Amino acid sequence: MRVSICALAGAMLVGAGCSSENFPASPVPAHLTDREAASLGGRYLIERGTPPTRVTAIEPTDKGYLFHYQSYFDAPSGPPKQVRLLNINNDGTIREIWFPHEE
């Protein structure tokens, strides 16, 4: 009798531990690391057909990172070096910052 009471109590504890209650998703996205943001920025530039680039500066901001990409020197190309600024937010959105070309 004592064994069956212990077995019943143990089964109830195991059943209570396997609750199927669903919790809501986190309301705030986790912050991106600089490597994750660099990967997103690299894919963004590749999708737009830019020449090969390298990261030359990373500036953390309140909402993510500001990345400075620079292409490798290519004399026959115009311009010989391209510079791109990407604002990469923690939620994965990317905005390219550009300035109008003055002639």
C-alpha cells in the first residue's frame, strides 16, 4: 500500500511537470552581435550586386550598429573605391545611408 501511494504521488509530480501551457513570445527582439549584423550587411550588399567589400568601421548605436564598408581598390573602375554605410537594427532591418553625388 505504501509503495502504491508513493508511485501515485510520483506520477502526479511528473504529470504536473509536463504542463502544456503556452507562453507568449518575447516582446523585444534580442540584440544582434556585431558578427550577426556583419553577416546581414554582407548578404544585403551581395544581393544588390556590389563589388567585394570589407568592413572598415563598426559603430554601436541605440538600435543596432552602423557599418562602414569599403570596396577594394580597382583603378579602371569608376569610382576606384566605393564606400557604403549601412544602419543595421537589432530587429534585422537594414537601411543604407547615402549622400547625393555633387558634380
